[in-house]
Amino acid sequence: MTKQRKKRALAPDYVSTKQLTFEGFETPFAKSLNPKNRWVVLAKLIPWDEICNLYRKHVGISTTGRPPINPRIVIGSVIIKHICNLDDRETVEQIAEKIYSTCSD
């Protein structure tokens, strides 16, 4: 008797920041972001498509195990970690606690 391999659910794929959007269909989270916040300003300056493509090229996508995390989340977390000079655990705490990280400038 051969053991059947379970298929995992497909993870949401990376969505380009250049993707067209429809007014009135924004998420509540996106509507509440302050456009003058330093993280929002920085996010608009980063070439996400190019960086995410490089990330996926070098990390790859596994067909087994846990579904991958969106590259933008991984890269954004690393940026926050280094700008705020945080260790890994504190980075996770800062991101989990609030929308805007509060590291000192």
C-alpha cells in the first residue's frame, strides 16, 4: 500500500505594488495608514517588485512544508530590524504590537 502525500493549500502569491486597485475596495487597514508616517513613506520608495523577485529567485519556493511568507513581509521586517537596531525577538514584538513600529530615531 502506497502512502498518499497530502497536498498543502496554495499560499497567496506576491501581489505587485503596481497592481491596479479599485476605489471603494480598500481594506480598513490600508485606509487607516497615515501617508506621512515614515514607514509608509519608506515603503513607497522601495522597488518592491525587483527586491521580491530577487528574494524569490535566491530563496526559492518549496513544495513541501509550511507555506512561504510573503517576501514583502520578510524584507520589510529585516528593514525595520536594521533601521531600529533591534534583535530578532524585539523586531517581532514591535511588528506584532502596533501598525507603526516605535523605534527611536
